[in-house]
Amino acid sequence: MWQRYFTVRSIEEAVQLLAEQPGSARIVAGATDLILELERGQRPGVHSLIDITRVPGLDLIEMDSEGWFHLGPLVTHNHCAASPLIIERAFALARACWEVSAPQIRNRGTVAGNLITASPANDSITPLTALDAQLRLRSAAGERTVPLREFYTGVRRTVMRDDEVLVDIAFRAPPAGARSTFIKLGLRRAQAIAIVNVAVALEIEEDRVTGAAVTLGSVTPVIVHAPEAEQFLIGKRLELAGIQQAARLARQAAAPIDDVRGTARYRAEMVELCTLRALRSLAAGSERHGYPRRPVTLWGPDEWHWRVELNESIVHSSETPIETTVNGVRSHFATGQEKSLLRLLREEGGLTGTKEGCAEGECGACTVSLDGMAVMACMVPAPRAHGAAIVTVEGLADDGRLHPIQQGFIELGAVQCGYCTPGFLMAGAMLLKERPAPSRGEIQEAITGNLCRCTGYYSILEAFERAAELHTP
């Protein structure tokens, strides 16, 4: 899929490599979009990938002394969804990131990557537009700051040049009394692309709206504001008649198309409905209803950061082996540098327990642990395994003793065809690391990225509960 894969130790090095390979190199972090585009031949001119995941300090969420939030380019959707700071001060962004795909994808996919991919259905763009975010871009020629509202020029098109790296996402901290929320309509509860999404951010003083942002996703070529609705809300209390009128005005900002997910007429109706729901929840103070107190991340008991343990930059090509640890054993792969981690494990490593179902991050059958977090191996470039620690389903048993999740599946008969089972087992093992006594709701959340076509999930859920009983932290 690529000819050379660079793992760098600084942004400056990444910028220099982009300058040396104009148009043929791309930055990768999570790579959850780019790896699919390369696999499908949609990026014929891209021959080199520049991996920035080993650059220290890029996965931080911070607020500076001047009241600005800063998200580094390695901040993932799970980072935002689990961040107390984001949940408290910019809830719409937390909720949008929690709505993205499934835990394994949220562990790899970055907010920066979501913005750069530039699909109007991408969930994190809508709240960041409502928050009036700005992006700092760096190239060999210097830096520039671009307001997010000026970043997009069309579907999957931005003003970003091929030689630039997004190094910071910033937005001013909302004032005291500000509240926000995000509503997404998809064809299913998880792993869904938005038919419509809406973010609403309000500033309220003495029960009246003093500032309003209403932004709409998946209904025009780029994320748009609903200016008539925003203006209408200013100076008003959040009462039913006014909320209904604002929702109708929001509908006027949409110019949707017909596609496989919904008709233009349906989308227009749903813009009004989603805006109405968002405003009603803000009026009632119930916008956080249904949001978990501690979102399931599948990254263990501690706050997770990208593992940075390489002492030098590396260029992976057919002459450079991948040195890694798989199931506690040091492993040397002389080939497979151009593959996904899934195919490296199966074809070079002979570890066929990790299954290839969809090969596009939809089914979860290839779930493994990479540096202590659950990921879908089909979405990870193989060279990312260099210097990493990987656990597959073959490594769950300890000295011949089955892991509690394996024992639970056996006792409860949670296997039929068995193809999806390794992915469920890996998700279960990571969940039990994170919370030894998960609730039924947390179990359901943990497996939103794992599909089973046989069991109806009942025995799988019971097996997870049985594993929790057997588990000794």
C-alpha cells in the first residue's frame, strides 16, 4: 500500500519530510481513513507515510492561561469523550466524539484526522465549528492559523497544503453559564455515519440567550451555521414556542441531497427535529442524559497516552525489519512492512486467531491490544508495531489457564460459528482491565464495535457477566 513508512520523533522532522516529497507523502496518526483509501487505490500518488505517533506531547488536552483550549494532533476521540475538562466545559465536543464509531476506532482515530478528512458527515467538525475553533498549520515555510469556518472548500476539500501539518486545534473556553450539546441521527446506534448531526452552543445570562451557535452536519457540502436560528435565539428565553421557531429556521440553512442513507426531504425534516431536541434538552438541563459517567475506552484502568519509546527515527521499507513483542515474545518480521497489522499478524506471524471480517473497521473480529489499548488491527499500519507490545487472542491464556472471558464464553455457550469470537474476547479482556465489575450497560458499550451474526448477543452478554465474576483484578 506504501513504499516507505517513516516513524519520526519530532514535528520538525515530519515537516521536512513533507517538503522533500511534495504531494507523495502523507502524515498518519490513527490512519483510520487513510489506510482504507490506500487499500482501495484512492490515493495513487501517495507512496510514503509519515507516522507522528512517537512524537512526545501531542496527545494532550489543555487550557492555557488566556482561557483557550488546545487539542494536540494526537488527541483521539476517546481522549475527548473521557476528558473531564471537555465534558465540563465543551460537552458538545465530548458527546460528538463519543458518538464516533466504536471504542477500538476511537482509540486510534484522532480529532485532527477527522477534521482533515473533511467529510460533511464527520461528527467532530460540527461542534468545533459551533465553538469557533481555529487550526494552526505548520510547514517548512512557517506557520499560519486558519479559522475552522474557513478551512473547508467542499466535500473532502480544504485549504490545507500537501506540505502542512496540523499541529494545534484551539477554541476559546466558553464562559460561565454556557451550555452545549450534540445530536446525531444514524441508521443504527453505533458504527453509524450521520444522516444528520446538529451542534448547539448557547451562552445564557439571567435565563436569556446572549450568544448562540447552531451548526449542521451532513446536509450541505461543508458544515454550516444556521444564522437565522442563531439570531432568533438572541435575547430570548428557552421556551417551547421560541424553540420550535428556531428549529424551523435551522431547517432553512440545510440544502441536503438524496443518497443511500436518506432523502433530501427526510434530512430537512430531521434537521428541524434534531435542532428541536437539542434546544429542548438545553432548556430542561437534560443534555447530558444518557452520557456515561465514565465512558468505556478499552484502554485499561489508567489515562492512556500514545506510547513513546523509540530513541530514534526509523524508515521502514522492504530492507527494514519490524521488531516488536507479540504475546510477550520478541518477534522479528523481515517482510510485511507494506501491510496492515492484521495481515502482518496472520501472514508473517502465523497468528490466525485474529480474524479478517470486513477489513475496514466495521466488524471488530480483528481486535487486538496495541500498547495496552484495544484497536482494530485492520486499521493499523504494520510498521506501527515496531517497538510496540501486542496481545492477540492467542496470548490471553496465562500458563495454560484460560482467561476469565474465555472461560465465560465456554460456560455460557457464547460461541456458534466462532468467527467473531476472538474480537469479543479481546474486547472483554480489555474491559475487565478497565473496570473489573462492569455493568450490563458498560458491557454493551464495550462491544459496540463487535458484530455477531449468529447468537443474538444474549449469551455473549451473559458470558461477559460470568467473566466478571471469575475475574480477579
